[in-house]
Amino acid sequence: MNGYLVDLKEKHENEKDLFKEAAIREKLVSNWKHLEKSKKVLSNDVHNSLFRSIVSYKDVFHSTSTYEYWDKIRHLYVLHAVNHVLKSRIKVLKNNGKINQAQKEKKEIEEQRDQGLTRPKVLILVPFRNFCLEIVKDIMKLLFAPGAKSQIMQKKRFMQEFSPDENEKDSTMERPDDFEAMFRGNIDDCFRIGLSISKNSLKLFTDFYSADIIIASPLGLRTIIGGEGEKQDFDFLSSIEILIMDQTDAFLMQNWEHVTHIFEHLNIIPKNNNNTDFSRARMSTVNGWSKYYRQTLLFGSLQTPEINSIFNKYCLNYNGKIRYLPNNSNGSIAQVVSQIPQVYRRIDSTSFVEDADKRFDNFVRFVLPDFKNELNKGTAIFIPSYYDFVRVRNYFKKEDLSFVQISEYSKRSNISKSRSQFVEKKKHFLLFTERFQFFYRYRLRGIKHIIFYQLPHFRNFYSELLNFMDRSASATCTVLYSRFDGFKLESVVGSDRCKQMLSSSKDSI
């Protein structure tokens, strides 16, 4: 998707045809120009293909959503979600009129099955408040043209709670562009908000059972849904018709269990009445078939077993599904500018369950001994999984090895101290997690040797870490991988080389 540009005039003409084809409400079409102001846009092919997939109500897994085009993709799914809510509302109002007219004339009328068992129709999951803020801003621009009569209730409260903290100082440290895009603004990860839409008004902070759209983080929604032995409330998820997950890869760096917990409680027949008019409820919801009529849209920049599992297990849309795959022909290894020897050691695991034990055994027996001598001070060990991190850390403590550790749970004072001790060679090893790299993206100085206990989810982390290394003649990179790391390996070394490495008879490449 990167690098695709298109003439704005040509794009707008194509958009008009697409909007007409997709039955987008005239009000939204006329306000679309206030949303799409940027001159950097998706190519016609990418834009049209994605838009058609979305408005066809198919399930979509778009795994090539890079930060340059987050705004563009968000505009498309917000347009679709708002249009769906307005179409549903207009249909209900028309049917109300038919029923009232029939009652006045004392005539029989066929059943008007046009509602769910509860009101919320759209659920949007995003990792931080800053993304929720942008979504609501987009909704406002679509619903209300500048200067038009409108009423946005509790807007002031919303802006106060979701805007950046004015007292918080921006870091002077230079970070990559994708980091700046992800963590710009309010990055609180526990929130939920209901929105209800009517003809000339938008109500924020609506009770979920009176809301049309719910926007939440996985953690924020999980605290409402509850768990076993806790007070639970998930009836409001019974009739979700469109589920959108944006920045899906960021959920991997939070708590993926919250995501699976939400899916397990979607489209279940409610336990309580909730003032449902069963005479107007669609038979699909009454019969418990809502999950087969729900559209799920997943947007991210990664393919992982976790996300694939969600797409395969919970996306059961009778309209079908479509997957947009990244082009991994070269891999991020092509962005490594440092001339550092890179050794890949394959672990022959027969099952996912034994993979962790075999990886640890291989690391302790065959990799670590080569880096224990004094000449190899400055060895950093990248460990994506926190469980593996704890296991390796405990082993280092038991063997009384000289090391420091930093993870997503480390205090800033401890991070500074650990980095300083490592740079000054007071400590031999540095252990750090992928989540630390994701949330901080510090340039870790003093790395002479790096060991990837497992490859990162984010392909750019690999090239970044190698390019930041001490470029002395003796610098090295060692990677442990198994056949269960296929997606990660492909994103780093490229598609062709990945196939060779997974099928090769050699244990070391």
C-alpha cells in the first residue's frame, strides 16, 4: 500500500460512483469533503477494493494498514458505520409510520421485523483514547456540515476526557514516525463510550442500551462484561451488526485475552428483557443466529496466529470474508544497513506446547555459553513473551549471571539505571521485552551482540535494533526460530527465504 498516490480529481469522481453504488446517504456524501482534506490518499485500486469489500458487508481482515494510511482507512469504516446506523434508523421510522397508519385505518399489516434484541448496532474497538477521539471527530464531520444546525450533547465533557493532557510535557526524544502516530495524544487504555444518533443530534456518553454505536478499548469493555464470579453485563452486545477492530496489532501488546473474552460474549441471546419489542425483533436474533449476520472488520499491519484465530473462529458471516495480505517478498532484513553477521538457529519443535521448553533448552545449552566470556560484554537479549522473559530472568538469577532487565512493567527510574549500567559495561547482559520496545522505543545504546530469543511481531523492530547496534567488527546477531514462527520469519527475511529456512535440513543458517 505504501507509496500509492492518485490524482485527487480522479479519486473524487470515483468516490461519487462508489457512494451511489453503496447507497450512502446524501447527507454523508455531501459532508465527506470535510473529512477527506489530505492530499495523500490511497490508490484507486486499493481505495476502491477496500471500500467495496466494506460496504458489501463481508468480513474483512486488512493486514496491510500502515500508519501513513490510518486516517484514510478510519474514514472509510466510520462512513460505513454511520451510514448503517442512519439506514437502520430510517427503516424503523418508516415502519413505525406504516404501523401507525394501519392502526388508524384498522387494517392488518405484515410483521415489521427491523430491530435487534437490544439497540447497539456497531461496536468499535481501539487501543487508546486518542483513536476514539479521532473516530468521534469523524462522526461529527460526517453528520454535521460546518455552520449547519446541530446539537452535540456532552461534547465539552468528551473533549476534556479524551483530549491530551495539557500539563503533560512532550518528550524531546526523537522516535520513529509510526511510534509518534500511535502514541500522539491521550493514550489511556481503559475507556468506553456510547453514542446515539438522531436526525440533527449526536448524544455522547449514552447508556449502552440506548446507544447506536459503542466505542471502547478491550480493557474498558472487559471491565463492564465481567468474568466468572464477577458481576456480568453483556446483553448490550447481543445484536451487534458491525464489529470494527482498528489497530488490532496494538491489542497484542496489551492483553489479548480481553479481545477473545469480548468475542465469546458477542451475539448471545440476552438474559434479561431490556424492554425489547419482540414483535419487531428480527428472527435471526430471536433464533440466536446473529453471529452469522454480523460483519467483522479487522485492521492492522500484522498477520499473527492470534489474529488469524479470531478471523477463522469468530468471523462466520454468511456474506463471506476477504483477507488483504502484506507483500513480504523482501522482509525487513532489507532495511538493515549495518554489516552485521546474522545467524539463524532452528528449533525442531513437534508441537506448539513443547516449543517453549525446546526454545529455552536450546538457548541455555547452545546459545548462551558463547556469550558468557568477558569479551562478549554488551549482549542484549530480546524476548517477546513476558512468560519467557520471566523464565530466562529467573535462570540468570539462579546462575548468578551479571545482567539487567527492562520490561513494560519497569519504573522509569529503573529503566534509566539499567540502561546506564549496561552502556557502561557494569552489567554483562541486558534482557528486554517486545512490549517495552513497543511502548518506549528507546534507542538502546551499548549493544554489541543481540540475541533474538524469538523474532518480534513487528517487523521493523528487527531492522531498528540491528541498525542501532555498536557497529564494531565483532558485532553479531543470533536468532532462534521454529516452524511456529512462520509469520514473523516471513516478515523479517521475506517469503522465499522463509520457505527455504523452514524446510531446510540445516539447523543453523
